[in-house]
Amino acid sequence: MARWRWLGLCCFLLLPGLVFYERYSFDKKEPYYAVPVRSDSNVVKLRNDTYGKGYFGSSRNGNRTHAGVDLVAALESPVFASKSGRVFFAGYDKGYGQYVEISHPDGLSTRYAHLTNTQVKEGEWVNQNQLIGTSGKSGNANDPRIIPHLHFEIRYKKYPLNPTKGLLDPRAIIQQR
């Protein structure tokens, strides 16, 4: 009986260490979030049209602010997971349209919105740079005057974080269009 208690105590004490190691190892393997759309160079353009600007914090209707960045992408362009994680949601929302949300081991999550289609299912594990869908104009981006783009967010719980402030790969150059 004492042997089982000892084994239980060891497992109880090791579990927090394993959780910490998992987060630490992912931070070492994937220190930054990759840009989820590809370009011919390291330059990624943000949407800037008559309907709005694509930078984080720009003003929106109803006294709201933009919770992500809008990365210019041709229609049907491949969209890739910015970091490894588990698909938390893959489906439709009135504003986001078709979108995917991925929960990452570092405690953050990413959202990829206005997609034409999704290539992943809820609960699936995805690796960094794995295809998760194609860009589109679904949700509130379906107006013909809105430039095709991928709406990209990084969140801590329900709070949006600015991807351009040290979270995205520093080799990417983010420019206003």
C-alpha cells in the first residue's frame, strides 16, 4: 500500500514539471508566430481601403477597435497555421465568416477569418506552417469594395494582442498597403 502512495506522490510532483517542459520546449522550437500567408518577399501588406484599415487597433463601426491585422491575400490563397496547436474551432460566424481558431501550448490562441474554406477539424492537432484553409471574403468582408485579405488575431484568453509587437516572426516586414 505504501508503495502505491509513493508512486502516486511521485506522479503528482512530476506532472507540473512535464507541463512546464512542454511549454518551454515549444517556445524553443517555435519562438515566433509565422506569418500565415505567403508573399514573394518578406514584405506582408496590411489592408487599407475605403471600408477600413487593417492595422491592429484601428477604429471600427460601433465604437469598436480592430482586434487583429488584415493581411492582404489573393482570393483562394493558402492559409497556414502560425504556430503548432489544437484546432479549437473551425466553422462559421456572422462577422468572421468561415474561420479557424487554434489553441497553442504557450496559452495563446490564433484566429484566421474570412476564409473560403477550412482544411482542418475541431480537435485536430496542427503543426506550424500546415495548411488550414484558403483566404476568401466571407462574413463581413464580402463587400466587393473590400480588398481580399486574411483577418489574423493572436489572443490571450479573450483579450486580443497586437501581432506586430514582437509576436510575429521578426523577418516579416509588415507594411500598410
